Amino acid sequence: MVEQTPAVTAREPAGWDELCRRADTEGARVITLGPAGTSSHDAARHLQTRLVEAGGGPPLPLELYDTFDVVLERAAADASCLALVPSAYRGATAFHWHDDLRLLFHFARSTPPYGLAARRLPAAPEPLRVAAMAEVDHLYAGLVPPPLAHREVVRVAARSTRHAAELVRRGAADVAVTNEPSRREAGLVWLSCRPGVDIVWLVFARAPSEHRNLTDPTPDPHPEEPT
């Protein structure tokens, strides 16, 4: 028996007009990774401003969550949520493939500057505790200043750039791979920094019922007879 490929209904991103319509519904809000100071928070505030300019109403409420897993759960459960996710997030594919979500819109925006921040230049000889979220941990090698280049490194996992900076502020890490708003909020100083990079930001929302379960398996007209 030859297996038949299920028919798939094609679907394009809904676009700016659909995003504006969703934003104008009761209870609509933008949700993304927090706390305040993350690059996601910066992009969310930019999106708020664009929607205000387009519709003339007040800014949409903004809700910040500790992880993108929570953002996904909230967006899938509540049609009023507009989930903002950076394409550079390693788990973004989970949003794309979620049966109950739909990509509404995407836009490019540069992140704030990134770098290595600390309360002061860490003293030797202790191992250097470096706080970073997984997506930017690799930046350390290109940012480490000469006085720290040969230090033993112990990685400290962080949920966000702001969390990384807070770990240093509290003394749980020596250096953070973080961004400018988070560095400033935590009262840290730059050891080194670099310009931000352009990121594509993705806006997801709960899909209308007609756009869920898109596969349409076609019954085999000549089923194999049992033997």
C-alpha cells in the first residue's frame, strides 16, 4: 500500500492589520520575557508605541514572565494575549509548531548594546563566575578583557539578561553577559561591550478554531485487505 501524504492547508502570517484588530479587542495585552530591562521588554515597548501610533488609543498592557515556557502557555490558553518572542530564542520553534498558536506579525529591531558587566574588576585567583542566559553565553569569549582572559570560568545559568545582572548585584556571580538597560538597573559597570544586533521579533496569538488541526488526512480509497 502506498502511503498518501495528508493535505495541508496553507496559511500566511496575518500581518499588521490583523495584529491591530487583535490589539483593539477587550483585554488585549502584550506578553513576553521579563523582568523589566530585558531585550524582549525593550522590543515590547517598541511594539506598544507602534500600535498606539496606528490606533490612537492607550498603550496595551504589558505582562512580563520569568520564562518563555510560561509565555507560550499563556498565549495558547488566552486569545487576548499577544506573545512577543525573539527569533534568536532557541525554543522559538515550539511557538511555530504549537497547534493552538498562529504567527501574526514579525518585525526587525536592534537589541540594546551587550557586554560583560560587574560590580568591579573581579580579583584573582578565584574561579570567575559568569552569569548568562543560554542564548548569549557564547558572547563571553569575544568580550572577555585581557585581565580576565586566562581565568578559570564557572558558568551560572540565568533566565534573562536582567536576571544575569541581578545575580552579579547580589554576589551570586562575578560577571554578567547582559545588556545596557539591565546593567544600568543593577548598578553595574561595563568591563567590555559591543553594539546590539538586529533581531527578528515574532508576534504569536491563539489561532481561530478554523486554523487549528490543519492536516486533513485523506482516507485510502483502496485500503489493504487483512490477510
